[in-house]
Amino acid sequence: MKVEPLVIMQKHPKGEDDFHTFSIRIKKQLSNQLEAISAQTNRSRNELIGICLEFALQNGEIEKFK
């Protein structure tokens, strides 16, 4: 019986997967809320933050000085 070879694809170098990694500081209360939602939805904090940011950017408005 012939065994098929294990094919391991080369990983893209950082930055070529259309994602960008950076650090942020948030309040503990916000972190706790993200943890709770993460537990309820089985989604990672990272995924939730991305969902929230996309929503904010699509639905937010810029208010100019009066």
C-alpha cells in the first residue's frame, strides 16, 4: 500500500496574509467584557476585536469642530 506524502505548505512571511499585528492598551473592564463575550460565543478575543473594529469603521461618523 502506497502512503501519500505529507505536504506541508510554506508559510507566508509576516505581512503577506493581509493581517497586521500591533498592540493596544485597553481598560480592564473592556477586557473583561471581551472575555465574557468570547466565552459565550466561542470566538477568540482577536476575532471579536476585529468584528467590533469593522463595525465601528463602517458605522462611525466623524464630527467636525463647531
